[in-house]
Amino acid sequence: MNTKLRYASLGLLGAVGLYTGLWAYFAPTSWYANFPGLGLSWLPQLGPYNEHLSKDAGAMFLALAMLTLITLSSLRNTRLVQTTGAVWLVFNVLHFIYHVQHLNMYNTRDQVLNVVFLAALVLLAALLLVPVLPGRPHDTR
């Protein structure tokens, strides 16, 4: 894997963490009613609103975003990049498994979007576990 792909994967994961975390923590009622946004709403179907759980989810996403932002500043540190990838991968795989088991709550469009977006997050995290290819000086930062 080259550093540009590492940077893009970390950047996208960090953006997801910040977007979700800031919204869920600082406006939990709005987040619960309107996530993921753009006219979609995926959380009310999963059960009643709980401010504590919403804020905890926001705090967890913000913690993941912080780890990711730190890692973005140390792209050459393979161990840190792979650790960040492993942390995101554990979360994203378990999150994906849960939602795949509960797709029946959504219409076809939302079922497809859930699978596509959550699978993309699993892939982005997994890419971070691949070491940088040696001997490619144009790929270093």
C-alpha cells in the first residue's frame, strides 16, 4: 500500500468519526432522528431514543477520530497506522455484522446504502493493515 492510499483511508475514517461524533455528542436528539443525514434516517427504526447511549456513541466516534488525526500526522509509523486500522476494523466489522442482521427494518434503498457504506468502512480500515511497499521513494511523505 502506498502512503497516498493510507492518507485517503485515514482521512475518510477521520471524517466519519468527526461527522458522527460531533453530531451525536453535541446534538444527540437531532443525530438520533436524522442520521446519516441527506434526508435519510436510520436510527429510530432500531429502538427508542436514549440520550446517554447517543452521547456515548458520539464520544466513541470522537475518540476514534482523535486517534485517526494523530495517526495522520505520523503516516510513516507503520505500527501506529496498523494499530489505528485494527481499532477501526474491530469496530467496523462488529458494527457491520449488527446492521446486516437488522436490515429488515429498512426499505430496499436504505438496506443497500447500509451495506455499501458499512462495508466501505470495513475496507478502509482493513487497507491500513497492509504495509507500505518498500523501495518506492515517490510514495513517502
